[in-house]
Amino acid sequence: MAGTDLISLAVYPLPSELRFRDEDGGVPRPVFGNFRIDRHFHRLQRSMVGFPDVRACVVITWRGGRVPLGIRIGGKPISSLQRGWVMAGGTYIGVYDRIVDGGDDDGGEHEMLIVVTNPDCVRRLRSENQVAGLLKGAEAVTGPPGRR
């Protein structure tokens, strides 16, 4: 399938600013208010040795190939996915977990949780007001890739 069409992009608050519940032997676990996102965040957390500081969480939904080429996260266009990392050229953006992989009839719709760990990307997300109302949940942003 040619091209990447952004369906939605939602930026979630920093987990340190969310409510926490105490589970798994005292390990704090954020509550995003969405079980599906919580589950994928916890999967990432468990799979990463030395999990990087969590700075922002972004959920993107798109139509196209398995890699969301050109979708901008914090001003950086995604160019590749490598060993669990989201990359913009030679710059890392953060880590990811797939929520939906080819979930519609023709297999072209995808959804991914990205934990943004790059400080420059986080600053840009904040300056674009994509992280707003930190305790109110996600701010949904929709539109074509590269135009935010």
C-alpha cells in the first residue's frame, strides 16, 4: 500500500503526573484511563532493560504500511522502526508497541503506542500544545502526516 495516512494522534500526559496504583510487588503502574493503553505500556515497561525515563506517550493510528513513515512525533518524521525503537533518521524518538497490526479488512490499518523519550521531541510536543490538560486524559489530534 503506497503512502501513510494519519487517522489520529493522541498525546497522553506524563505517567509521573497520572494516578498510580500499587501492583506487582510495589511497582507503581500508571492508569491512563484506558486498559488497552495501560496493557501496552506495561508490556513495554517489562520488556525494556533499564526502561528510559518516560516523558510522553503518543498513540497513533494510520493506514498504510507497517511503518508509519513520515508521521511527525515532536517535530521529527518517523523514518524507521528498529529493535523496538522509533527513529527519525539517526535520531531516536522513543520506544513502541503495536496495538493493532493490520486490523481492518485489507490489513492496512495500524495503531501504535510510542513512549517518547527524546527530550527535544517532548519539548516540541509541549510547545505545539499537544500535551494539554495533563490530568484530563488525552488530547486527540487528527490530520495528515507532516502537517502538525
